[in-house]
Amino acid sequence: MPDHRHRALGAILTTLLFTAPADAGAVLDYVGTYVWSRPEASFGGFSGIEISPDGSEFHVLSDRAHLYWGRVQRDPRGIVRDMMVAGRAHLQDSKGQPLPPGYIGDSEGLAIGDHNDIWVSFEGFDRIARYDDPDRPAITLPPPPELPGMGKNAGLEALAIRADGTVMAIPEESDNDATPFTVLSYADREWSEYSTIRRDPRWLPVGADFGPDGWFYLLERDFHGILGFSSRVRRMHLTPGQAQDDQILLETKPLQYDNLEGLSVWDDGVGTRLTMVSDDNFLFVQRTEIVEYRLREDDPDAPAN
């Protein structure tokens, strides 16, 4: 089947499969999907993504400590048509040694500050690292507190930076299915337990971002074995103690997309755009997808929160 027919069929299936929650207060309209591939061995396994405020530039992070960056090529409708790589770096430890894959180099979350400071969360050896230059050694930060439920493959996964520069990190697991997720905050070289987020059994956080609208957006994943992955997006107000106004915006079907792990939220001039990237686990049966949705409020005349 020609490629354009694949894309058209995918768009139709996405529309049919997605049903907006009745009480969300907003819906996500599907924009498009771009399947991305490159020949180098370091390409793939993307667990974090950042899109520039105008949607023209990207950074993506693999779970083997490789960072790619470049320009997003879009058609006149704003749909991604290519990801033009301008550079890539193998992230280093604080001593300048390239991070190996696995326990030391399992990079998961990506966030970029207003001064182009790059923040990366790692699980395995749980920590947050800052890079003022991706080709230079990591800047050492105090270790985060160990939370119940955190383990070898269930450490700090989702990462986001608030407008005031506070870094927020969420582990992939909590103590049990009924225990809320703890949001850790990092500011002034100190960690604290800032807030909690309701946990629904099976759904685990994998990506996060603060939108230009002030909401906190959380990407979650459910694994169905041979049926693949399903994804969910929530938004909320991340307040001290407990998150408020929690709304489910999107819940996909198994196999609708690949393993979506990274989330970036930005303003495309029409509305709030959500860009997600999939982790192909470096397996030929999976693929790297850039998936985009646009937020639409149910009632545009409703007062803002």
C-alpha cells in the first residue's frame, strides 16, 4: 500500500479509536504521526523529547544516553514531515567519561530550561544530571531521596521544569497500586516531596511537561504483552500536597501507537500542541513515532482556572 494511504488509514483509525472522556473539560484532536528512522546504531530508544516554543526545533533523548537535536520540518498545515538532525552527543558522567548503556546510563527524562540548560533523569543509578553543554561533563547534583517502589527499572522517569525553574521528577512506580505517585521537586540545590498524583492501577508515568497554559501534563503507559502498549495523557494543576483538577484527555487502544514515552507541550499559534515520541527499544518490530495532538477546550467561553 502506498505510504500516503498508510497515513490516511492511520488517521481514520485514530479518529475511530479515540473517545474523549466526558468530564475532561477539553479534548485532544489528532494532528499527525511521523515515522522516523536513521541508520546509525545510536538512533532509537527515545524516552524524552523537547520541542521549542515555536515548534521548529527538537531535542530527543535515548535511554542509552544519546541526545539528538535539530529542526522539525512541517508542511503548511503544521504536520511533521521530517526531523532534520543538526547534531548529536553521547552524554558524559561528571568525570567526562561517556555513559555506558544499562545501570549507569539509563537516561529516561528530558527537560530544557530557559537558558538552554539540559536536565536528564536516570533510573537504575537514580539521579538527575544537568548539562550546560551536551558535549561537556555532567554537572553533579545532590542525589534525590529514595521513594518506596523505586527500583532498578522503576526509578525517576518523568521530568519537567516549571516556569520559575523548579525541576519536577516522578518515579515510574509507587509503593503499590493504591499509593499515589510522589512528585519530587528540586530547587536551590535541595530536594523535597512537593506533591502527589493519583495512581490508577496499570498506568505508569513515563513523560511530563508544563504547558504554556500553566497546566501540568502527564504521559502514562500501560503494557499489554503481545498486544503492545496503550497510552494516556492527563493534565492537572500541580499544587503543593496534592495535584488538583485532574483530567484525562486521551486514552489510546493497544497497538494504536508504539511505546510512547516522551512528551512536550507547546503553543502552535492555534492552540496547545502535544508532541510525543515512542521508544522502539532498538527492536526491528517496533518503530520511532512522532505523534501530535492539539488541545481543544470543550467550552472556549468558560473562565480559565
